[in-house]
Amino acid sequence: MVTGLRDAGFIVDTPKATFYLWVPVPPPYTSASLATKLLTDAGVVVTPGNGFGSPGEGYLRLTLTQEENRLLEATERIKGVGL
């Protein structure tokens, strides 16, 4: 999923010891507006970082607890949005 998100233009660090990805939100989006766009346009649910307080604004949190094929499908859908 990290590679696919990078291919979609996101700057993503590989998690070292967790099943969460904290993905920086590109301008001009807020974490909430991009989460809404991904839900509406790609059918992918992500968590806006602002749900974790003001330090989370500017990030999306993705949870990597699904099967690999589902994560790859979600990545392809996100890439299809064309951010």
C-alpha cells in the first residue's frame, strides 16, 4: 500500500512497528475534506487526522488490518481519484 500511495503522489513513510499509516494531506485539502473526497469518489474509508486533535490536522490515518488484496484495491481506487 505504501508504494501505491507513493505512486498516487502521497509522501508516505513505511511504518516501522505499527499497522497504521499517517499520510500527509496535499494542498488544498484539509484532513476532513480529503477523507470525504476519498469516501465519495473512491469508496475508501480513511480517518481524518483532526479526529485525533489539532496536531492530527494535515494527515489521514489509514489502518492496514485488511487482507492484502483489499488494501491493493483501496490503493488503486485512491489512485483513480487523481489527486
